[in-house]
Amino acid sequence: MGDPVTPKASIRSDACGLLELACTYDDSPSRGRLRLGDGWTRRWSGTWLVGEGHVTWPVRDMAGVPVLSSQPVRGFTWRARQGHRPGLQYMVSTGRHHGFESLEEQRLLVVLDFLRVAEVLPQPFTLDLEHVHGRARHTPDFLAVLPNGDRWLFDVRPQGLVKDADAVKFAAAREAAEACGWAYTVVTGWRRHVWSVLDHLSSQRRPLTDRLGLEPQLQAAVRGGPRPFGEVVESTTLPVVARAHATHLLWHRRLGVDLGAPLGDGSLLWPSGEPAEVR
């Protein structure tokens, strides 16, 4: 018997990283509008909320900030007729709720949960920066801690809503992140079909008890190679319940599917390889 067939997929759910899922903004054209001369990492600073008060560090020292002991630098408020929709998103990977200020930010939290980040801090700090016309302040949307301890700073803004002043602030956030040894990304949206599939898979993200032994049956059904979702669940002893377990296995990346195509009974499922790292 030969080796299992490798599925052809535009985005393998069991092996993808965030940059394969997200649409991102190129802030590099705005870098030239920043004041990045000698000593800029001393002049620029970040203010964090640690314990009972705000603490300010120059950018050159921010890599040593006790991120896991800090709190969001500003709160999340709700009021009638506001133009955005804040809320709290539960993340299985951290076991807690995390604040967001818009539905676009909520979607990033769901995707980070799928990629199994270790920690997420909303509104992590306020950056005091310099540009050619003076000074400005910017609070990035999230700082994520990856399973290996690396940190990834995020801003979230739909492409059509990025204003000129935003672009300068995003370029500044990138410079600060890179000075700290962190990654930085502005997420403007998601590649075709990615969000609709992950939104469905997240419905079964919480722990699921397999009292009927359906998950081993699902794993066995794809052991010989990719098979359609409908065939896989029908091969079990209780197909209607197996659908929930198949979705659970897909969310936890123990089965694979193409995130770049609509999810349906014809979608091919395959056994996942080694758990993919966030990248």
C-alpha cells in the first residue's frame, strides 16, 4: 500500500499560519514620514497599565515589559447608537474572555484562538511617537503571546477605512514592534471563505465528550487518504452526532480541510500531520 495522498488545498487548516489566512495592509510607504534619527528608541515611549498605575518605558526597554502582568490601557465602553460594536470574546486557548472594540477585532480573536495563541492582551499600551509634523499617540489593538513565547502586535482596520494619519501610526507601531523583537501586522480582512469556515468550526471549539467513540471512527475513516465530509460522518455509527465531533476535530486541527473553499458535505477531510505552529 502506498503513502497517503496529499490533498491539494489552497489553505490547509491543519498546517496554515495567520499570514495565509489574513489580508494585510502595507504601511511601508509611510515609514519615511516618521522621525527615526539617532536615539529615536529613547525618545519614543510606550505607556502600560501595570498593577494600579500607568508606567512609561522608552521603546528601547519595552521588550522587558511584564506583559503577562499588565492590563488594557483603556476600558471598553457600551452606549446607545455608538458606531462600533465592542464586546467580550471567549478564547479556548487562554480559557478567558478578551475585550474587543469592533466585529473585525472579534474575528481576529477567533482566528488567534484557532491558531492556539498562549495569551492575548487587548489595547496593550499607548505609543508616543514622532513624525515629520510633530508628535502623535497610538494604541495598538492586540498583543498576542505565541506558544513559543514570541510576541505579535496587531492593529485591525478594514482596508477602505485606513486614513492617512492611521497609516503613519501603523508604520510607527511596526518600528516599535521590530525594535522590541516582535512581529507586527495590520489585519484588513480575511481571504475568501476563511472567515465563514472558521466561524462555523468555532461552534464546536469547547471541550466535547466523546462517550460514543465517534472520534476514533472519524480518524479511521480518513486514514487511507482524503474523503468527503459527508462520507466520513456517514461511515460512523451515529452520523448526526458525528458531524459535531468532526467539526470539533477540525477546529482543534486533528483533521484537515481547505479553508480556502466553502465547507460542505463534499469538502475533503484528511488526517492532520504534526500540530502546526503559529507563523
